[in-house]
Amino acid sequence: MAPANPFDWTFTELCGALNDISYHVFYAAGDLPHNLWNILVTSLGMSNSALGPGQMTFHAGIADWLFVQNRAIMVPLIAASLLLMFTLINVLMFIWVERKLLARFMDRRGPMVSGPFGLLQNVWDGMKLLIKENARPARAEMFAFFLCPVILVGSALAAAGAIPMSPKVMIATIDLDLLWVLMLFAFAPYAVFLGGWASYNKFSLIGGMRSAAQMLAGEVPFFLSIAGVVLIAGSFRFGDIVAWQDAHGWMIFAQPLGAVLFTVAVLIELERIPFDLPEAESELVEGWTTEYSGLRWGMLWLGGYMRGYVGCAMIVLLFLGGWGMPSYTIGSVPVFAPHILPPIVVFFAKTYLVFAFFVWVRASYPRLRTDQLLNAGWKRLLPLTLVNIALAGFLIVDQVRPGEVAQTPLGPASQETIVAWSVGILTFLVMVGAYSARLMPRVLQPLASTARLFVGTLGWFGGRPFTVLYPYERLEVPLSERWLHGLSDEKCISCARCCRICPDNCLNMVESEKGQHPDPRFTTRPALDASHCMFCGLCVEVCPTGALTMGPNYELSGFSRDELYWSQDQLMGYTKHDMQENPKKGEMEVEGPLDKLLYPLLTPVLQFVTPHNYERAKGSHVDANVASSAIRALGGASSDDKEMGLIVDNMSPRSRKAVEMLLEDMRTRRKGPRDDSAWDLRHQRKREPKGSGFGETPPDEEDGG
Amino acid sequence: MTLREDATFWLFIGVTVLPALVAVRARDAMKGVIWLSISLIGVAALFLMLGSTVLLLFQLIIYVGAVTVLYVWGVMLMRTEITERSE
């Protein structure tokens, strides 16, 4: 009978419960329409001859294997699908953590649009991979090419299934599960070089070669650095190792060198930066995955992150105490009592922290060269793992030969221990003495620079992101930027100089429909075709009255050419452009109903996470247009309250403040008696000495030509 | 030995011996290594049948996982046209 608390269920009990459910569901499914049933049954390899509700006999095929006495139908299937679902969710979370954290290290925001905190982004990316074409290279070795993702994902999945998450929660109970996971880790290089070799592509092949060399250089320290842990804990089982750590303290304190070596070896095995030589983007397009596309490429990605999960979980289980947490009490008062957390929560918190550390490493270090990696693997890590095993031997020398106990300053210890430690310390001192000449430049300086890199990256973490939340906020350009034109109706004298000087022919004189110029002779106004404007500003320079200005509205985009055509009346602000009138029309519909529901809830959190305020960002989306309009109005030196009122009408507080600042700025510059300062400014600029202007070639040169 | 055990034994023998023959006869060194690894997996399966899980795992780790990868590396480092495929 399963216990009442689900946390206490073993996986077998869970499977048993699910099996009972599926058993009933399966029998009830006998009432399904015949066709559907037929498909289901034949796909399972059953005979469809004896089908009827409630009475099913299964004859041959896979069914024999799947169904034990008509009952155990779903146990392997449920276990496999649970494992798959669990691992997939984990992988999605890992990828999300990686993208988000890496983005924060780079002062970006990472995925943030779909779902809260962009959590659903990876789901849609997976969907995208699902519908993409699975290209097959023409001369590829097809069988090996297809086998590569299968081996990679299969081995990673089997390894993930052997990882225990708490004393009670485990997918599969395998004796010697540590060895099992090591074995499956050793399988992955096959997938890599098989894929690289089968693709018939030089990038893939070089990536596969590098991978084979790297895996070999990494695997040996990977295995040997575990040896110390196994020696000390005395078991190949994760459960026993964690139990040892619960009793004696975390293994990282007993085996600090081993922990560092193992972490480095895991990074090498996972082909993560700084050891991602097999898929170095800058040298080998995508390394050994170059020829893979669509969901098959997604499988490689998936397998990689599954192995990432297994690697992080191994570090946690072997060195960081697994699901156990130490607790401290003063008297009987628990000061630090994380042991009240469910073990599975502790385990996953640790695993994700280790992965976050991997991301930190990725953000900090450049990629190694192949020779550096091989040197590191064979010449540095391998001898150090041997030293580490010796250290482990010192630790357990008591257990091997318990001898006479003597009192030492550090506590009681057997004579063997004292002798062993003395020899060890002496050897260490001799080594330090022998290497002291080379210690400073070869060991300590690299360590120091490494630490500097590492901490420096952390300084970048949490900075203000550069990302602009485009639909919600615009880049704040200076108000003097020369982008979209503005036109003052009162100052334009219809001289058409702007149209004549325009090198791209994007200005045309058109009769204004809404203009209110008192003189009927001056009613044509320039209309702008912004689709080929290059914003040279010649039209503004040549305008004799300063009627034509350019403002900071730089967002000249649209879904049709018509949206890039700004009529004379739109330039004058009498009618609004479509994009101004209905900002949603030209923009992507980012806010879904879910977002509308979530943003009010998440805004405080987001404010905490990122310095930008979403509300402010949303309000500022009209700023650029508004400021442009303000400049237009001021360029016309209009104190016309009606026009300004029109503009200020639908302003956000922030926009209004921007316009007020602008007005203040213009007022302080009004020194002369004339009211229209913009006109003044234009003419001062025109009076400045300049080189030969456009169309002002001296006549003698023209003659000479 | 029951009939089922007998059959399984000979199945594993086949998995061990036939890929070994194919590996020896393979013209492409790369394919030879792959067949060799399958043969070594067959040996591991025999260990499992004999009831030694530890031997199975160490066989897979050391021979399939490490030694064959070393062969692959060697094959890839050889200055032969290993990518040349017979049409």
C-alpha cells in the first residue's frame, strides 16, 4: 500500500498506481470507435482479431513483451515516458537558465516575450525545429548519420534515468549506478564522431576528430577523479556515497582537488565552453553538427543538455552532498535548518546552482586550442588525478589497516595515518621546493588571471541591460536627430526648392487639402516618400524660411510601401499618419491575453529584476513621435495653442515633460526681438562659411568642363 | 541450461563473432572500428549472461568507451582518404 504522502512514494509505487489507472483506462478504451482502436492496436503489434470491449487476448509481436498477463502493459512505457517528460522539462529549464543567465552576463535580457520570464521560448523553439526540414546530405553515410542522435539521446536518457534524486525518488534503481552512468558517458563520443564522420563534410569531420581526441583526454581524468570518492565512500552507489557525506560532511572538503578535477573533466566531456572545440563556431561552422538540421539537430542539442543535467547531478551527488544538507543548531534551536526541505528540492536546487556555475564559466572564458586542451588533459589533469587518489588513500589508511591509536595535536590517529601523512606532507614540500622556481609564472599567475576573469564577469552580471523592449520602448535619440521631416504650414512659401535639391526625388509638391495658408498662391506643400529618403538633410538646408525640419522620429517602417508615404498634410500634422493614429497597426501584437493578465502581477518583480519599468516603457512609445511633432511646431515658431494642444493632447506624462523641456530650451535661446527663433537659427547657419554647396559649382569650372 | 538460455547464449555469440568477422573484412577502417565496437558490446553481453554486472560495465567503459575511441582517433589521424566512399 502506498503511503499517504506522495513524497514518500518510491518510483515503483508510483508506477504501480499509474499502472492501475492505465489498466482501467485501457479496458475502457475498448469502447473506442473501431477504426481508432484498430490503428492503436496494430501500432502496438497486436493481433486485431479478438477485439471487443472487456475481452482482449493478445497473440504475438511486441504485445507479448509489453503485456504480462494482460496487466503490466504500461509499466515500461510509463516509466520511459515519465523519464522522457521529466528529462525534457529539465532540459528546457536548463536551456532557459543558460540563455537567461548568459544574457544577464552579457547585459542582455535573454528570452522574455513568450510566457513569464520567457519560459516558453524554448518550447516554441522546439516547435520550430519540429517543422523544419530534415535535410540529408547527399553523400552521407545514412545509417551512421541517423544513428548518431539516437546513441546520443539514448545514452544520455539512460544515464539520466539512473540518477537518484532523493532516497525515495528515483527513476530506476540500478545497482552500481555510478558505473552505469560512467559507462553511458563513455558512449557519447561514438555519437559525436559517428555523426562527424558520416556527414561527409570537412567541418563535421574535423569536429569529430577533435571530439574524439578531446573525449579521450577528458575521459581518463573523468574516471580517475571519481576513484578517490569511491575509495573514501567505499561504494559505487550514489545512495551510499550521499549517505557517507550525510554522516561525514561533504566530499568536496575531503577531496577538494578531486572536485576541481572532476568539474573540469565534466566540462571537457560536455564539450562546454571553454572546451567546445568540436563545435567551434568561428572555425568549424557548427563542428560535427554542421550537417544536422531540423529535429535531428534538436535531438543533438537535447542530448547535450541531458548530459549536462547528468554531469551537474553527478557533481552534486559525488561532491556536494547530494540531497543532504547540513543543519546547525545552537542548543536545541535550529539556526540553519534546510533539512526540513524535501530532499528532491535540495537536490534540484544544487543541480541548478552547479549548472549556473557552468554558465558563469561559459561567460568568463575563451575557447582553448586543441593542443592546450590535450596538454591539459594528459599532462596536467591525469597526474593530478593520480595525486588525488593518493590523497584519498591517506584519508582511508585508517580503514585499511587499523593500528595503534596515538594522540596527536589534531586528535587521535593511528600510527599508519601519522606515517602516511608525514610522507605525504614531505613529498608535497619536496615538490613545492623542486617547482618553486616555476611555481610563480607557471601556476600562480595563470590562477590569478583566471580568478580575475571569473570575478570580472560577475561584475557584469546584473548590469543594466542594453536590450530595448521594442514595442514598449524606443531608443531615446537626441531631439536634434535628423530623421522624419516636419513641415510648418505657416512658413512654407511653396518655393519647391526642397523638391529640386532632393537627390533621391522623394519630395513632391502637392496641393495641400487641409492647409490654412491665407494666401491661395502658396498652397502647394512637399509630400515625402520616405521609402527612398536617405536623410541627407539637403532639403532642410535649402529651405529659405526654415519651414522644413527633421525630427527624431526614426521608425520609418511599415508593412506596405503606402505606410512609408507621408503626405503634405501628414507632415504638417493636420492628419495623422496611420502609424501615429493607430500604433498597433504597424507593430507586432506582443501583448496576448496571458501577458495582459501577467504583467500587472509581474511588474514589481520585473522592476526588481531589470531596472526598466514596464509601465514607463509602455508609455514612452509615443515619445519620439510627440517630440518630432513638437519640433515641427517649434520649427514653425508657432505659439499656436491649438496646434500645440493637438499635439499635447494624448501625451503621456513623460512625453509632456520632454516637450516642456524642449520648449524651455527653445525659450532660453530666444534672444532676438523676433518670435520665430528657428528661422533665425537657420539663417545663422546659412551664413557660416562653407565649401561649395550642392549645385553651387562656380561658373568657370562649368565652362572648363 | 534451458533452451531459452541456450538461444540467448548463441545469439550473443553471434553478436560477438559476426561483427568481428565483418570488422576484419571491412575495407573502410572507420567501418571496421564501428563493427569492432559492436563485437565488444557482444562480449559485454556475454559477461552479463555469466552474471557479472561489474565486468559488463567495465568492459563497456574501458573497451567500448575508451579503447575503441582511441582506435577511432588513430584511424582519423592516419593520412588516408578516410572520407573516400566507394560509389
